[in-house]
Amino acid sequence: MFREINGLPGHVLVIHAVVVLVPLLAVLTVAYGVLPRWRPRLDWAVAALAVVTPIVAWVATESGEELEEALRSRGYPPEGLQKIHEHAEYGETLLWFTLGLAVVALLLLLSTAGFARARNLPRWLPLALTAVAAVLAVFALVYVYLTGDSGAKMVWDGIV
């Protein structure tokens, strides 16, 4: 399912969405938390990104595993497979940080939405969620860089 899209490796096409959407989710979630005036303008974007971004990251991870399996079945050299495995580990970690950030973003949205039940929540909850979101955002951004850099180096070095 994730191996090819129009004859191209699916991974190559999907990763570009991850490279764009994860930083957007990270920046907009933190902005939503620290800039209350902007919340009405950012809420739908944060909600949409919190739903779509983990799905895209998961598809990128699955398509990467398909690509790795295809290369392995073709008898790819062990040195190249080791670099691909390291890249895949970065991608797996990125997926978990993205998923965590998305959950925290949705919780932050719910805690500040103004619903009757949200008014009964502790006042410190949005601040705590913003702090957690900021930490997860930093880790997600670091792992977007590490994953993308390791993948790009493999392509430019002719490993993949």
C-alpha cells in the first residue's frame, strides 16, 4: 500500500509533507499557547494540524519501512541498510514526538475553548500544557532535522 505512488517510492513523496507539517504544528501550537489574543485565528489551524500531521508522519514511517524492505529484498549492501536503519530509528522517534505534540495540542485547544466544562478546569492547566507543548515541539523539530538530514545525506552520498 505504501510502496509506490505513480511508480515512485511513496516515502519520497510523503516525507515532504512531514518536513512542512511537523514544524507548522510545533510553531503554531506554541504560538497558540503563549499568544492568547491569536487563539481565535490559530485554533482551526492547530486542530487540523494536530489531526493530519501524525497521520502523515505515520504514513511516512510505514512507507519508509516498505522502501527499506524493498531494498533489503534486492540484496542491498549491509552498510547502506545500516544507515537506512539509523534513519528509520530517527523517523520512529519523530513519529512519537509528533503524536505526543498533537495530543497536547488538542488538549490545549479543549482547555481554552470556553466550553462550560473547560471553565471548571484549573487555571494553570493551559500554562502547563503550553510548557509541555513547547518541550515536545523542540524535540519534534530536532528529530525532523535529524531524520531529514540523515535521509538527505544518504541520497546525496548515493547510498539510496
